[in-house]
Amino acid sequence: MSFKVAPCANLEEFGQAVFAIGQYFGMEPTEERMERFSRNLPIERMHAAREDGAIVGGAGAFPFELTVPGAIVPTAGVTVVGTFPTHRRRGVLRAMMRAQLDDVHARGEPLALLWASEDTIYGRFGYGMASVAAEVSVPKEHSAFARPLEREGKLRLVDADEALTLFPRVWDRVRRTTPGMLGRTRNWWEYRILFEPPGGGEEGPKRLVVLERNGRPEGYAIYRHRMKWEEGVSAGEVQVSEAVGLDGRPTAELWRYLLDIDWAAKITASLLPADHPLWWLLATPRRMRLRIGDGLWVRLVDVGAALSARAYAGDGAVVFDVSDDFCPWNAGTWRLANGRARRTTSSPHLRLDVSALGSVYLGGFTFSQLLRGGRIEELRRGAAARADATFATVRAPWCPEIF
Ligand SMILES: CC(C)(COP(=O)(O)OP(=O)(O)OC[C@H]1O[C@@H](n2cnc3c(N)ncnc32)[C@H](O)[C@@H]1OP(=O)(O)O)[C@@H](O)C(=O)NCCC(=O)NCCS
């Protein structure tokens, strides 16, 4: 069975296509919700799969600016991918991935990026696990810092309007140097980050705090209180949904604030980078109760353009023999030298699938790790380590939100 896949033409089609994933979330695609969602996901970037004219699946792609090592690159942020349960395992996803990646390629976006609901879905389409996300739960009694902290900033709870002017100033400074972070438009801030459904929803209101010094914002956090009492003693939680600060003292001050909030027995956060400063700030990092899972998945849609877009630590040449069954225009031998990737007839140093290039692209994993994991082949001794020196980055990729 082949399914016809085309971009949505109007809000009604958009709602039906989003409803494919909505089924699994138990979400109704009300007009109000779809109108809000379409402020960030342009209607024509939502593909719908049809059978006999009826929509049976949907896949969207946000037009993002993604920070990669040393550069900012237009990137398709793949989202709301779903097949109606009535049509599962009949090729709907495959047809949607085909149409979507062809569209991304035609638009000239060299990368596609996503969070996977399951780690078995996207490798076949050329995506590679590219970062890790750390979930932490810090017990209040083990939240002391290793070193005394000199406070210089002022903390202030703000409302959403003020957050809308202050938070982006911090985000923009941090995201420019942090691979994995995304540019955010005003609509993104307003309708995705700061939005609260009327009545506050089930989870309790978002609390918004800003850290300022000399009247300038240096950090902010968004969190919720989850109150609970057990035998008269508070067993509640402060759930941090986003805490972003400039490097050094501002980040430390922000976390000190969050860790010190009274009545919280623990402080939790779920999308931290592998190298988060809490490891070094806390006196007892072992007590963080850390769980690490896959984070971003990256696909090089145009291998030449993507490899040429990022910066490198060294100019050592690496020659790759790339296979790419799903996007065959990428397959072949590529030579990366002086920051430029070009097709070559030289003999390759490493043989790999395009998904492996996605895994190393942001600096979250190394060629040596993939070699040890049996995912790439070394055709010249020491080639993986030499490629690692070229691809080395100073910080782990971090994407503080699931989109
Ligand atoms: C995941 C989902 C979109 C798959 O859609 P589908 O239309 O059933 O997938 P297809 O029939 O096109 O399958 C394409 C290939 O992926 C494989 N596949 C699909 N879903 C898979 C899964 N969950 N785990 C492992 N493999 C999967 C199929 O076996 C098939 O393999 P093949 O090409 O080797 O034959 C669908 O199950 C779904 O909507 N799930 C719930 C929502 C969700 O998880 N969406 C992803 C959000 S990131």
C-alpha cells in the first residue's frame, strides 16, 4: 500500500494531521490549540499522509536555527510524528519520512533534528543519537555546594510579560555558544515556553525567576512546586523545567536558589547536559540520583553542506566512506579538510553510515566510541582518534527542551 503524503493546506488539515500523534497523547486538536501550535509550526511544514483521501498520519518540521560547534545552522526540527493506530506498520511513517526529508533537502536545510519517543524508530532513516539528556533528583539534605558561593546577583520573581522581555536576553547569549540549543522566536517564548492554559492546568503554575546583576539579566529559571506532605512533614518537589544562566557564578547562583527553596524535599530536572556544572558545584554529586538517556537525534540531510557548516578543533584531513540508503545523494567518499567537505577519489579512512556522522556532529559522542560500539569501521589505523581530534568540542551538546 502506498500512501499519498503532502503538506497541509489549511488549519483543518493541520489539526487532523497533528491528531495522529494526538491519539497517543490523549490530546484533542481543538481549533484554539491548533491555531496556537501553528504559530510556531508553519502549516505547510506539517505533512499529512492520506489513504483514499482520509488523513492517517502526520509529521511536522519546525524551521529552527540550531547552534552547532562554532556556527548556527538552519535545521528542520522534526516533531508531532504519528500514524493513526488503525494504520500502523503499513508504511505510513516511511512515506512521511520520505516526503519530509525530500522537502528539507529541497529547502536547503542541511540538518534535521528530533527527540525520539523510542530509540528504535529513526536510525533506519539516517538519524543518529547525538546527545544525552540527564535527569537528576537532588535530595535537599544533600544539596550543599562544595565551595562557598559569593552572591552578587539579585533574584526576582516575575510575571510572564516581564519574562518575555528578560529571559530571551539570557537565552540568546547562552545558546550562541552551546551546541544543541535553538533560536527562539517571540512566538516560541510566548506560546511554548511561558504559555499556561487558562486555569493553570493540572501541574500547577509555572514560577518564573530572574537573576540580575547591575540591572541586567544573567540567568532565569522556570519551575513548578509539587506539594506533598507525609505524616506532617513536607515531601514536596521543586520541578525545574528550565534553568539557564551565563557560565560561572550566575549558573551557580541560580541553582543555589532552586536547591534552597523551602518545603521541597527534592529538586528535580530532566533535560540537563552530560557536563552540567552541578557535577562540580555539589559537594556530593553522587547523591544527584542521575539517570542518563538519549537526547537529540541528528540527521545530516546534506552531508557536504552540514560538514562544511560547523567549526573544527583541528584542520587534520579525514576521508569518510559514507553510506546512506534513505538519502542516496549523500552516499560516497567525502574528504573533510580545513573545515570544508568535498567529494573525493582519495581512499577513505573511516567507513560509516550517515547516522554515525549525526552522532558525532554536535560533539556529544566520538568516533572512538562508535568504533568501540561496532558502529563504524576504521580503514586506517588510528583514523578514529585522529577524526576525534578534529571534531573535538569544548562543551557537551544541550537542548533544554523537547520540541
Ligand atoms: C512510530 C510510528 C510513527 C510508526 O509508524 P508506522 O506507520 O507504523 O511505521 P511504518 O509502517 O512506516 O514503519 C517503517 C519502519 O519502521 C519500523 N518501525 C515503526 N515503528 C517502530 C517502532 N516503534 N519500533 C521499531 N521499529 C519501528 C517498521 O517496522 C518499519 O521497518 P522496515 O522499514 O524495516 O519494514 C507509530 O507507531 C506511532 O504513531 N507511534 C506513536 C507515536 C510516536 O511514537 N511517534 C514518534 C514520535 S517521535
